[in-house]
Amino acid sequence: MGEQDDVEERFRRLVAEMEPGSSPPLPKASRASMREVKREARQRKKAAARPPQPPAPHRAYLEAVSDLPGRGARRRTRRPRPARLHSERVRTISIGVAVLAIMASVIYFQWFRAATSTAVADPTVPSSDSAPTPGVGEANEPLGNPPVVEDQPGRYSFVATQAGSTAPVAYDPCRPIHYVVRTANAPRQASSLLSSAFATLSAATGMTFVDDGPTTEIPTGQREPYQPSRYGDRWAPVLLGWATPQENPGLADDVIGLAGSASRSVPGGPRVFVSGEAAFDVAWFRRSLTTAGGRAEAEAVVLHELGHVLGLGHVADASQVMFAMERPKVTTYGVGDLAGLARLGGGACEPRL
Ligand SMILES: [Zn+2]
């Protein structure tokens, strides 16, 4: 309990620093070790040195974390080795809320760089440098239908919605979602982890996923959705890969995965995801996949990140995979996740992209 109190105290302190006047009163002095305090100071310094980030994802993360009752962290601290690694992560994440909010370095993070682009392909104009020939792979109707599930308002969220509507930005269900996997740094279990996750996603969305094989491309978070020299005249397949913090700085500190998708639209048409990317932390997966129960946790992280790729955002409900922090006991999509995925499977077909 002592450790948990400590974590919560620092959480409140950090939030108070961020939002003066709107936070719970500060309890008195921390019992944190000097090492932790120094670490916090280093993180803050680092955060202060970074440029300001777009506000939306931070707020979403803060909301999710603000609701944290600390249960997950407490449960984790009870786990035997090597779970200590997890507890450290969780503790750092709990105490580092304000820091994370500033530097956007959440345990799971969606990047929006490409998604905020407004570049569009005019349907009357042949493909340009920034877009392939429209309609590659497009069928006349959706390739499958999402299952009918009970809606679970508040238990799922979307990364983005259509202008003036609550309808999500989603992939085009009339064409398969192709993906490539970076083989370098991938764990031995990569292929089974991914095929199992895509089977789950296919059932949850009605969408079709196609494995286009290996790639040498590194998921850096700075990816162009159209790369004709590498992938030909089509939107680049979704890139999935394991990377180190050196290869993808977004994976530094406590981040174990990052994912997002890029959207495009034509004038008057819906915004549609055209390509995406997910990066998984090499070290975390190596550790997890060699521990008892770690395989299930690794699967959950893959499901979480692929949920982001398809368009799910974070939720405050800690029983859902799309909760912002990895929780060892939540290893399969919950009813909220599944309700969100079903809606994402019912997106608009857009042959003009
Ligand atoms: Zn996430």
C-alpha cells in the first residue's frame, strides 16, 4: 500500500503542477527514493526540452489515466519476477502523467502526422506524386460485414471522426487491408502473434487482411502513406514491425507500442484511412515472450496497437484492451473494444482514393 500511496501522491503532485487550481490538494512529503526523484527530474527536464505536441491525444491520455484507481499498478507490483519490469513501467507511467502529457510519450501512442494531412486526390485527375491511381483493389461492395453487436457507449472511442458526425474515420471495407512485416528485430513468435491478431480483427470488423510478406522498412513514425518506389502504384501496405528506441525514439522510456493510420479524402467524400503503421518495442516483447503468461500479454499489446491502426482510441475503462496501459489480466478485446471495431468495419467505401 505504501508504494501505491506514493505513486498516487506523485501523480497528484504532477497533475497539480500541470493544472494549477484544478487538482486535488497535495499531501505532504514523498517517501520516494532519491533514485526515483532524480529519474523524475530527468524526465521533466527532457519533457521541457521537447517541442509542444498537438493537444488532443494528450488530453485523451490524461483523461484515461486520471481515472486510474491505481488498481492495475497495485496488482502488478504483486507479481513475481520478471513482472518487476512491468511494475517499474507502470509505476513510472503512473507518476509520470504530467511528464507524459507534455511529451506525448504515452505507453501507447497514436501519431497523427499523416492523419492530419489534407492532401487529397482529385478524382478527375490522374494519380500524382502523393497518391496512387484511385481505387486500387476496390470491390463494388464491402468484402465482409461486421458482426451485429450491442453498442457500448463510452466503452470505446475513435482516433478520429468524420466532420460534423460521430461516424469514425475508418479503412475502406471494399478493399483488403494489406500489411507487411519488418523481419529484422522481430521475435520468433511474430508471425503467429500477428496472424492470430488479424484473425480476431477480421471476425470483429468483417474486414479482410492480406499478408504481403516481409519488408526492410523500419517503423519510425514518419512514414509516407504512398511509396511507389517500394510498394508500387497503390497505398503503402500497413507496416508492422519491432523496433528499438534508437530506431524509433517514440519507443523510449516506458512506451511499448505506437500505432496510427493516415487518412485521405476527396472533396465531399468521407475521410478514409489509407495506410498505417505499428511499432512494437523489441526489448519488452523479448522479455514478455520468455515469461509465463507473457505470450498473452504480448498478444494484447498487438491487439491494442492494431486497434489504433484500425481507428480505435483509448478508453478510461480498464477492462478493455484499448485502456491506455498494458494490464496483464486484460488479454482479449472487451465488449467495448468489439463494439468500436464493429463500427469501424462499417466504414465508407471510397473508390476515388
Ligand atoms: Zn494506445
